[in-house]
Amino acid sequence: MGTADDAIQLIGDASASDADTVVVPVARLHPDFLVLRTRMAGEFTQKFVTYRRRLVLLGDLSLALIDSDALRDYVREANRGDDLWFFADWPELERRLAGDPD
């Protein structure tokens, strides 16, 4: 998972159930998704922004973050906004949804 077509499918499913947030386990993503030079992450996430659905990528990114300063920056900036969030686990996501930005 990770193509623009995959994003459109998820957005359609979310729309059908009136969901404004879609949570995708990191383990389901294509291995190249977190390699920013492939542009997979950007194209996928842009669909969610365009269709006004929040995307949450949930799971451990520690290994990918070790290897990429650009990915670390991307995750940090995304988590400052409201359209795309990266969280390691459900409790982190629940805290953010409750209004705690940290």
C-alpha cells in the first residue's frame, strides 16, 4: 500500500462511513513509502489533504528515521499540523486527539 490509487480507495471508504481520519498501520505500507525520494509518501498524503481527510500513519518508524534526516524532518513537520500525523502507538494518537500536542 502506498500508491495514489490506494489513497483514493481509502478516502472513498472513509467518505462512505463519514470518517474524517484514516489510520494506516506503517507495516502495511510499501517498503519504499518512507524513502522520500520515491515520492510515494508525498503523492499518497497529498490525496488526503486534497480530499480533506486526516491521515495517521501508526507504527514504529525508528529504523527508517535513523537512516534519513529528511524523513525525520518530514515527520516532525507533519506532526505540527493537522492533516498528517505519525505516531508509534494508539496511546500517542489518543493523546493527540484529546488535544495534547505532545
